[in-house]
Amino acid sequence: MKIRFCSGFTKPGFLLVHFEPPSFLAVRSRSLSDSTYGNLCNHKKRPGIGIGVGLTVQCAIANRRFSSRSVDSPRRERSSRSSSSSGRDRDKDKDKGRGSQSLYSRPSLLDMNKDKAANRAKVYEFLRGIGIVPDELDGLELPVTADVMKERVEFLHKLGLTIEDINNYPLVLGCSVKKNMVPVLDYLGKLGVRKSTFTEFLRRYPQVLHASVVIDLAPVVKYLQGLDIKPTDVPRVLERYPEVLGFKLEGTMSTSVAYLVGIGVARREIGGVLTRYPEILGMRVARIIKPLVEYLEGLGIPKLAVARLIEKRPHILGFELADTVKPNVQILQDFNVRETCLPSIIAQYPEIIGIDLKPKLETQKKLLCSAIDLNPEDIGSLIERMPQFVSLSESPMLKHIDFLTKCGFSNDQTREMVVGCPQVLALNLGIMKLSYEYFKKEMRRPLQDLVDFPAFFTYGLESTVKPRHKKIIKKGIKCSLAWMLNCSDDKFEQRMSYDTIDIEEVESDPSSSSFDMSTLMQPEREEPDSDSEYDEEEEDDDDEEFA
């Protein structure tokens, strides 16, 4: 019998068996038993197979090929089986090699992590070499190479940031130049933020470089404009308070604005208030704004008056209540300021509760005690009449004292004038000279009249003094300077209707602490310029420090 072809399937691979009869051999053929090949070939053995039959077996299982040749000699059979087995082992080894090479032809995850760690170590080494401490950068995505990190650091240097600035916020090194920094800076520039302010802007709020223009920055800018901040003022607001770009729209910003409107700040004034002092947007109502407002109310300033103060000087909300405001109020009382005068003092000059007050008062006391022999007990009276006195500079005050001395006033008279009207230490010297010239040449009154009423210098020469003096002369009335000047225009016209003056009408000195709080609570109006105001154009430009 000749077996040409036999194929079968087995698990887990595919089995192909091909039998070829050999050429005539002088050996006894081996018969195929059913037990050996029956299951594989599904072929029944036929009797009478002759001698000299040889078999060649070729099998392919799962891409592995091996061959064996059947002969009549048991020894050859064993040798063939042995060589076939060793061949299969060699093939397996080769296959393992090929399999290993194909499965791991790319770097393993472990190898990739090792490479990444090595690259990060090089980047850290570069940063340490230029003075940057990279301890906080673990876990942050950084450039793969030190060259890219170098470019990033150089870009920050071009923006004006120093190594110290970067160490203050090293996470800025995680910002890509093209993906983060350039888009943010371009957006700020288009808004109108000046490039000259970028350095300080980034020092105060470097986190802006992490922001998304569309998601983070643009909505805040739109919200600010919705608070009546003019588009042209938005850049100035951002320059002054860049941290506002990191606030949530419905968080602190909205609550602080709502509280101010609630206490009486006019809604139309909110835009101006925030433009001048945008830090309000970051103040917590319960911790900062409300306690200060309630404290001022407790001193005797009505809530609506506090609202008007905020409209005019919103920066007072930045005064530290425990560290500055309360101690300053106590210092004023220590310098003989009466408690009943505190509301008017703060209403006229709110900065007095926010400055470093005690050194200023000590300096003023020492100066005036030396220049005009001022009684230290009179410092309180000076503050009550003119709270801004605490911030006057030394040089202007000495110039004004020298002017009074040259006018012929004695030291005692000068002291009396300063205590009675501290404004004479701060008025424009040029206007004071013109007023004194008119007093001396046209009014021809004794100097004692000015000692009794030093507030004469506070009235406008052209708007008040000259017109009233001419009417007094025309009427032929003899009166004091206080009677002539210390009244409203309507009141003066009433006096001019009198036929005679039997009793001198005396009104309180306008330089005394008679501040009318109700005037503060009225809606703010445009104030016209006056021709008799404080000395704002001193020749040496070394004037008093008014807020």
C-alpha cells in the first residue's frame, strides 16, 4: 500500500503529516499499526504490506517543521528520533529568539521611565547651575531637554524676571513659551496693559501664565466691564491689581460689591471706586469690610457718611483695623484730641487712621515747640481744627512761619494764629501775600485783626474779600473781619440791610471743629476751582502732603 497524503487537526496547533514511500531498500518494512497512526491519519492498515518499505514523515505544527525518516533498523529509528528531537529543540530556541525580538523591538515602559528620569536629572542639574532650586518641580511636566528649559528661562529673563523671582514661584517653569506665555502676554497687550508693567505684573501674579485666555481671563475682563469699569480703565485696574484675574466671578468680587451698594455707596459710583482701588474686589466682607464699617459707625460716623467716604477715598478699606485704625484712634486721644471730635476728624481726613501716626505727631510737636514755643497740650487743638496738619512737611511750615514773622507778627501772635487757624501753615504762600497786601494797603486794619481772625487768609481775595469789603465801605459799617467774612453770601446780604449794628454778631470760627457731618452725606457734586486754596504750587515744590 502507498500512503500518499494524510492530514489531520489537533489542538492547539495545526498538524500536517505527509508520508512518502522510500526507494527500494534491502530492509524489512515496518507496518503501520492502528495505534500509531490510526488516530492521526484516520487510515486503516491493510495486510500484506511488503518488505523494504520506508517512510519519510514531515510534520508542520504551529509553524514548526521537523522531519524524520523511518527505516527498518531500530537503531536508525532511535537515531532519527534523537536527531529529530534535537532539531526540534534547536528550532524552538531559534523561535524563542525570533519571538523575543519581535515582541520587544520597542523600548519597554521601564526603559522609558529610566530615560525620562535621566533627562529630568539633566534639567535639574542645569537649573541648579544657574541658581534655581527645583525641589518644588517634582511631578510637574517639564521640558525633556535642558536646552528647551534654557530657552524658557531666557524668555522669563527677557520679561524682567530674575532668578530670585523664579525661585519665589518656580512653577512658572512649567509654562510653555508658545502654548502659555505668549498667548497670555499677547492678550494683556491687546487689552492695553503696558509692556513696561509686565515685570511687576508677573512678580505679583505669575500664576497668570498658567491661565487660559478664553476660559480664565476673558470672562474676568467682561465681568469688570459689567461693573461699570470703562474699557480704557480695565488695563489700569489689571496693572494695579493683577490678582483679580484669579478670582471667581461669583465669589469674593460679587459679595464685596453687593455689600458696598447695601451700605449706601451709589451704584453709579462703583466703577470709579473699583478703578481707583480694585483691591476691594479681593476683600472678604465678613473679615475686612464689614468690621471696619461697623467700627467707624461706633465712633459716631453714620453709615451713609461712611459710604460717601468710601466713594471719595476707597483706599480706606485697606486700612488694617486691629493693627492700624484702632491704635491710631487711641494715639489721637493721647495727644489731647477730644473723643467727640473724632468723627469730624476722620470724616475730614480719613487717612489719619491709616498712616504711621505717632512718629508724625511727635515730629510736628517737636518742630512747633521749637519754632513758636507751642504748648504740647495745644497739639490736640491743631488736629481738631485741621486734621491734615499731621501730614504737613517741615519745610513748608517753616516758610509760612517765616512769612508771618516778616509781616510783623511777634512770636506769641504767630503762635496764637497757628493754634487758632492751622491752615496758615499750609495755604498757598503766593495767595497769602496778595491777601496781606490788600489787607495792609486797602483795608488798613491793625495786625491784631488778623491775630483775632487768622482765617482771613482762607477766603478768596477776588471772590469774597474784595466784594464784601467794598460793600462795607460803601455802607459805612465798622465791623470785625469775622463779622464780614464768616457767613454765607445770603447771610452777608441780610447784614447789609441793617441800618445800624447795635450788637456785634459773632459766629463760630470756621477753623474750629464745627464740621457738619450732614454735608458729607449729601450726593457728591462737581467742586469748582477756588482762587484761595492750599499751597499746591510752592516754589521749591516741597509742599505739604495732602491726600
